[in-house]
Amino acid sequence: MKEAPLSVAATRHLAVGCLVALIALGLAWELWLAPLRPGGSLLALKVLPLCIPLAGLLKNRMYTYRWLSLLVWLYFIEGTVRAASDTGPSRWYALAELVLCLLLFVACALHVRIRLKAAAAPAAG
């Protein structure tokens, strides 16, 4: 029974860390590291939807973990397309985005699963 809080905390920290890293990567990628246009591009605005669930994750709201696990696939698709079509450093940033998206999805899915299982355990016993 003592493993559940540790697992919940670990998945929460992983989810928050991946989300913050995804926001930072998106901004750095489109503004400084490999922008589409010199001086940065408006594509950096793509990180704005990722800022919305950050508050919910920090407040540990189950609903946020659920819908973020669906939202992250849009960024996974973008990373896949750009990894296949971009060249140079941009390809590596796209691959980093893919890894962060997968980790974020796994963290959200595990977090929800562990919390639901912990909530159902006292009722079953």
C-alpha cells in the first residue's frame, strides 16, 4: 500500500518534467535553435496549448492527466512529420520531441492507472 504514493509522485514528476521540457524545446527550437525563418518564427506559438495543462498537473487533477494523454499525440504527429522531412539539427529536435511525447504519454497513463487502482483497492477489500 505504501508503494502507491511513491509511484503516483514519480509519475507526476515525470509528467510535469516532460511537459516543461516539451514547452522549453518547442520555444527554443522555433525561436533560436533551428527556426523556420531567421530570427524565429510564429510556429513557437504551438507551445501555448501545452501551457494550459501545466496548472492541472501541478494541482494533481486526474482529468488533466487524461486529456493531456490525448493532446500529446498532436505533438507526436508533428515530431514524426518533421523528423521525416526536416534536415540538419531540426531533425534531432524532432526526435527529441518524439521521445518527450512518448514519455509524457506513459507518465500520464501510468499516473491515471495507479490512482484509479489505489482508489478502487479499499472498496474491493
